[in-house]
Amino acid sequence: MAPPGPPAGRGVDVLYVGGVPRSGSTLTDLMLDGLPGHVAVGELFYLWRNGVQRDNLCSCGAAFSRCPFWDAVGEVAFGGWSGALATRVLRLQDEVDRTSRIPLLLSRRGSAAFRAALAEYDDVLGRLYRAIRDVSGERVVVDSSKRPSLAYVLRGARDVDLRVVHVLRDPRGVAYSFSKVVPLPAGASHESTMPRSSTLKVARRWNTVNASISALRATGVPLVQVRYEDLVAHPQQQLRRVAALRPDLPLALGDLSFVEDGVLRTGTTHVVVGGRVRLGDDAVRLRLDEAWRREMPGRSRRAVSALTAPARAVYGYR
């Protein structure tokens, strides 16, 4: 039986994955794609640069410009992708989709120029999400951009009905991941390795980004927190918690059979930007990555532990 359509008069349903990079968001994305009525498309904030401008690989294996799914989305939303459109959207992002703009996004105030740019950005996002919904035939668009500022943009967007999955991971694991040289498959990015960052910067971002995402709940946005460690250990249990954000899309017996016995079976996806796991096999073995416990230098581990101690306690990381 097909999932019920959205209630009349409501904007497109968006499930936003927020949190700090290297927290398991791409794995979360691939799992959410299996939920009935959901389509996961990766980090849409970066679609304009990595997809339209740089023509990087979609998770289906095709370059963005040769992917039938994204070709259809661009045609439905904008009459086709263009460099001029990408340049304009990147300029809008720089004007409104930034951490420093969150206070203005909450109030929806600011200068006339800011309000005009925000309205234009809202329109672009609405058209993009609607096209993804219509081309995929699914009801809920899963955007794993992670950025707090984009979540606050969507919170006030007229044509979006927003729910949020806040993905968390032990900050020591995040910091250790950012310290490593991690090669990327050819065509996945304009870089040959994943970005690296200092331990202190990661610790600071872990505090501020997670606080900003958590605060969405206080503004009335339905939100569920999912820890990477729990997702790998008990994927079906955590997916049921996420599915409960849309009670009008109830799970039936067998709906979570795509993830069992420690294996996630994905099939063909169109995750346009995300971690390297999106370009792997369609059967992903779920293994908890806690190499930081053995390999992270003691000095770095102690620094991250000290800087994140209060927030770690809030999120259950002792």
C-alpha cells in the first residue's frame, strides 16, 4: 500500500539531519532512505557547488549531470540546472544561510535586502524539495546538510513542514576522525581526501553546533536525538524513534527488514553529497567505529574531554 499523501494545505515534508560532520550522518541518511515514504538525497546545501558546478558523483555512480534522477529534479524545479542559477544560490547562501544570521532567521527581520534574499532563498528551497518529492514519488525529503543555519531557514519557510533528526557522536570520536587522512573515491569531491581540522576547533564546533540544533526544539520544531553509537548497535529501535516524528506514516511489520543482522541494504540511492559510505556497496556492514579509544593521542583526548565535558553529560556521553 502506498504511503498516504500530505494533508491538504501543508508544505512539502522535510526531515532534516542536523549535527556535527563525522557523526554518522551519511549512514543515518542511507538508513532513512529505507523508511516508507522517505527519500534521502544527501547534503543539499552543497548540491549547487559539488553537483551543479563541479559535477561530482551521485551515490548511484553517475556524475551529477548524467544522473537521470537529478536531471529530472532540475527540469521540474527550475527548467534545468545552470551555472548562473548555482552562482545566484551560492550568493544567497552567503547572505542568509550562515551561523551569524541565526538571530535574524529566528525573528525573520533584518534589513529589506536581507528579507528579500531570504524570501528568494525560501522559494529556491521550496521548488527544489517539491521537485525531489514529485520525481521520487515519496512524501518526505531527507536533507542531511547538518548545518544549524539551514535548519533555522527551513523552520520559517512557508512551503516546508519541518522535522529534525539530531545526530550525535562522542566528540572524541569526531575529533579523531577529523585528525586522520581519509582518501576519497575518484570523482566524489574536488579534493582527494576528506577535510581535516584541529582538535580544539572540532571541540568548539561540537559544543556550538549541537547546542544550536538542540535549541530548535524550544522553538517548536519536532526533533529527535539519535546517537551514532545507538544507531549502529540498535538500528531498528532508533529508526522507529525517527519514524514517530511522522505518526501519519506508521511502520508496518517488515518495514525495517532492510536493516537487520548487522547489515544495511540500501539499493540504488541518489545521495548527492555526503561521506564516502554513500559510494560503497549496497550492503553496508554496521560496525561501530571507536578506533579513537585505542589510537587517539592522550593529550588530544584529554583536551576534547575537558572542553566538551558539560555538553557530553547532557547528551549521555560520560
